[in-house]
Amino acid sequence: MKQFRTILTQILRAFAGISFLAMVVLTCWQVLTRYVLQNPSSWSEELVSYLFAWMALMGASLITSERGHMNIPVVVERMPEGAKLGFSILAEIVAFIFSAVILLYGGMQITSLAMGQMTSSLGVAIGVFYVVLPVCGILNMIFTAMNIYDILKGNIPVLPTSEESTEKDLKKGEA
């Protein structure tokens, strides 16, 4: 399972890097066509905005993989280990349900509705760009299921405290 997670996260990181590079190139192209050639490129602006949305959603899946999603551990840190375990798993279950309902189900609904609409500059069905929602929903569901499994098996910490993280970071810096 660790190898599967590694492969998925490497794919997401590669996609994020390629998307960012494409956005930089397209934005430079847009500036060149607007100010140098005096003939603005509307399709590049539209594509950059869709790439940005894709990169943000794929980045959210990457964060889910690394259990880096936002949390406020101040209350949970003071609980006994069993309660920490329960809250940690509950957080993953909530993320799983959100991904299933909002991203997967809702994303499939909006994608199918938008397949009949075309983008103004690119001439592509808008639903093609919305397909990232159910894809990220599936990725998040996979990652949260793996997180729950790893928490229960003890492969990853239940809830690392900010102090533990700081101490680990300091020790890494000393080495």
C-alpha cells in the first residue's frame, strides 16, 4: 500500500509541476501577444484559469495524501490516546464523506450538466474541465481510506502535536 501511495503522490506532484509550468508559459504568451503583438490571446487566459483550478484540486488531493489538511489539535492533544485515535479516524471519515458526496457525486452531476456547454474561447465542452471534481473525489477517498488503515496499523502517527513536529524539524536541521 505504501508503494501505491508513493506512486499516486508522485503522479500528483508531476501533474502539479507540469500544470504550473504550462500556466507560466501560457501567461508569458498572453503578455507577449497583448503588449508586443497587440493581438491578445483569449484562449490562453481561459486555459490558464482552468489549469489553475485543476492544479488547486489536485493539490488538495496531495495534501489529503499527506494528512496535511487543516486541523486544530489544541483540544485533541489533551485527550487520552484512545480518544486521539477516535478523533483522528473521525477526521478521515469526514473527509471521505465530503469527498464522496461533494466531489464525487456533486462533481459527476455538474460535469454531466456542463457537457452541453462550450467554453467561449477554446470551443471545448466545459464538462471536460469539471471532470477534475470526481477524479479528485476518488483520489481523496482512496487517500483517506489508506490513512485510516495506516492509523489503525500504527504506520503513521495518530495526531502529531505541533511541539513534536517542531522538535523533529529542529533535529533534522541539526543533522
